[in-house]
Amino acid sequence: MVAPITATDAAGRTANTRTSLVSNFETFLSLLTAQLKNQDPLSPMDSTQFTQQLTQMTGVEQQLLTNDLLTSLLAAQSGTGLGGASNYIGKDATASWAVTKLDAGSATWSYELGGAASEATLQVLDSTGKVVWTGPAPDRSTGTHDFVWNGKTTAGGQLPDGGVYSLKVTAKNGAATVESQVLTRGRVTGVEMYDGVPYLTIGNSIVPVSSVIGLDEHRAAADTATGDDDPEASLAERIASALNPLKLLS
């Protein structure tokens, strides 16, 4: 299973580390100053020991500067905006994302199982977290599988289009839990900005760029269906067949 690491998470961890280093740095300076003030004039601090302490202080200061640089790099990466995210348009993306919109009585997700499951259950939740539909997963084998929900509740009622829903998967093999995750897959058709963060439009889902875990060149459905290895050769064959004199005379 691949889980994305967001720039926000990384920035938060860097900030926490910097706070800890600043505290240690200030404590170190206080102790060193107190040590220098209260040393015995007849037996001053050994120069080698003093040099080692200064070296340690310099190392901490360099670590603080490194953390500041990492924070700047993360801010620059987040600020690429539409320019960087636009490179995703037209490509097939896989994102670790479970939220989509019900449109034309249909909502589509993918789910991945890390191993074969003896039982696997899917739950559709509305925007408030309430479970509106529960049912068995259509495929319990290892790998990634697609699931299409028809917008009906477990009781059979039809929910209106436009609602936002998320999918949850629970899988077991006997008493053991099978690792699983929900995915959003499809062609990227657009990019939008929300609070300075770029989001991709994939089908009926709006997905943050940070959740993307896979990217491929888009393959047209027609090319996939025909199975032709050489589209140009196939086109030439169709033209030759259409211009066949025997067909023109028939």
C-alpha cells in the first residue's frame, strides 16, 4: 500500500523539530554561559573541552539553518500552484482519496486489497459521516478493483444527485485483518486552487495533488478495446480495405 505524505505534514514535522532544537540551543547557551561565569580562576576550563562545546553549539546552529531551508523548500513546492499541477492534465492518475460526488445516479471508486480476503465489506458514507449503504465487496482477491454505487441506500431509497460521499472498505481473512485502502482513479481533466493548494479534477472527484500516488500516460478507451499494437498500421489496413476494388463492385 502506498500512502502519500503531504507538504503540510512535512512542514509540521519540520516546525516541531525546529522548536525542539531552538529550546536545546538556548539551554546549551545558558549552561555554557553559567559555566564560564562560575569557573574556578585557579583552574579554568580546559581549552579542548571548551572547543568541543563550541563545536556542538555550531552543529546545533547549522541544524537550525537546515530546518529553515527545508521549510523554505516546502513553501516553494506548495507555491508552484496551477503551473506545476497543470502538468497532470490529460494523464491517468491514481490517488489515495475516498471522496466523490453522486452524478447521474452513479458514484465510482476503486479499492485495493493487500491480500486475498475471506470477507470484505464496503460502506458508503454521506458528508456527515453517516453510513447510507453497506454491502459485500464485489471482488475479494488481491489487487485493485472498481466499484460503482447506484446511489441507493441499503433500504433501497434513491438519493439525489449532487451529494458528496466517501467509501470505506473493511477486509478480513479469517480472524486476520487484510490491509486495504480506497482509491480514486481516472483521467485528470482540470486543476483548481483552494486556499493556495492545487486540486485535480478526476471524474466527479476533486483530489489534492498531494494524494496522488501514481501517474500514467492516458490511453484512449478505443485503443484499449481494439488491442492493436500499431494504430497507424490498423488505420492503413482499414483504408486499404475500404478502397478494395472488389468491394466497390459488389
